[in-house]
Amino acid sequence: MNVIFLGPPGAGKGTQAVRVCERLGIPQISTGDILRRAIKEQTPTGLAAKAYIDRGDLVPDSVVIDIVRERLAQPDCQKGYILDGFPRTVPQAQALAEFATIDAVIDIEVSDEALTQRLSGRRVCPACGATYHVSRLSGDACEKCGAKLIQRDDDKAETVLSRLAVYHAQTAPLIDFYSEKGLLRTVDGAAPMDDCFAAILKALGEAE
Ligand code: AP5
Ligand code: MG
């Protein structure tokens, strides 16, 4: 099954993608994670992407489209995948349609107020990628691998506001784009994580 997770920054796309991918045995393809890794490794793509990400802007379409086209050609994607954070513009969605067939688009809905709170409290593990919120943490170590958790650079308050504005201007139009194709299923991302997970499995026709 080839699935897109759509939703604003902080909606829970990454959190839910990890769980759903584990359940379905398919890879999670997060363009944000791929770009952050490229920045860390100082590849040409990473160096080009850094300024956009730091401002909360989108990286140019051509860059991310090439990344996803190459990634989907890998053997582990043959059984299906979850695209987490791609496409994010109508041109990206149009390009994707030329090299992939999408079975479902899950739109994870959360209000802007809740998103701001979530992102300011998010902590991530630089070693294994696990995601937490400070309200559910007792220390500053990753519960899975023990590494010291960090805050993402683009989770600073002013960058979060830009990311939300960019989402409404450039990514929200994809809700209509995929609704018109009959692929859109909306879930409540403000619900507790387990309820959100169950709603996504149901929307995908997978029994819990
Ligand atoms: P990306 O990494 O994709 O960031 P994003 O879309 O802004 O989404 P986030 O990763 O911030 O949020 P999420 O929905 O994954 O939420 P999470 O599960 O972590 O992109 C970063 C940047 O890369 C972009 O700004 C752009 O510059 C660039 N980029 C990436 N893709 C691109 C593309 N296609 N085109 C152009 N540029 C691109 O959860 C958030 C927090 O909430 C966590 O603390 C979590 O624990 C908590 N939480 C999750 N679910 C719940 C719940 N149900 N209840 C309570 N708390 C919850
Ligand atoms: Mg994410």
C-alpha cells in the first residue's frame, strides 16, 4: 500500500508513520528526516537545503522531487511505503503522480494552537530518531537508546510560526487536490496517540 501522510507541522505524521510502518512492514519515507541527515553529513543537497529549513521555508520542489523519485526506486519500496511530509506543494503532487500510484492520503488534522504547544515541547533523539514531548518525559535521555535528546533547530517559536504559515499557503491546497481524486481520509490528530493510530489503521482498512 502506497500512502501519503499529510498534515501541518507537529500533527503527528512522524509519530504515527513509525507505528503504522512497523505494523504494515513497509518503510517510512520522511523528506524532513532525509534533508536533516543530508545537512548533518554536509552533502551538496544538505548545504543547499539548510537555509530554507532554518527559515521554516520549503526546500525547492526540484530538490525534494529528485530525492523521493530516487528513494521510491529502491527495492524496499516495492511492497509499499508511507510518504511523511511529501508532497507539500501541488507541483510536488503532480510530479509524484508521474512516478508513483498512491492508494490513500491520510490528513492528520490539529489546530494551530495545539501545534505550537507540541512543537515547542518536542524533543528528538539524534541517534535513533525517536520523538518525545517534554510533558511525557522524566529525564533528557532517549527511552529507546539512551542518547541525550535535543530540540530541533526549526522548533524555535518564530520558525514554527513561519512553518505554519507556509503550510496554510502551500500545503493545505493538497487537501482539495486529493479529495477530488477520492483518496483523502481525515483523522483527528488532536486525539490521544493510540486513538489516532487506531483511526489511521481503520482509514487504511487494516484491522487493529
Ligand atoms: P518535516 O521534518 O517534515 O517537518 P514538518 O512537516 O514540519 O512536521 P514535523 O516533523 O515537525 O511534525 P510531525 O507531523 O512529524 O509531528 P511529530 O510526530 O514529530 O520538515 C522539516 C522541514 O524540511 C520543512 O520545514 C521544509 O523546510 C523541509 N521539507 C521537508 N519536506 C519537504 C518537502 N516535501 N518539500 C519542501 N521542503 C520540505 O509530533 C510532534 C510533537 O507532538 C511530538 O512532540 C510528539 O510527541 C507530539 N505528538 C504527536 N502526536 C500527538 C498526539 N496525538 N497527542 C499529543 N502529542 C502528540
Ligand atoms: Mg516529522
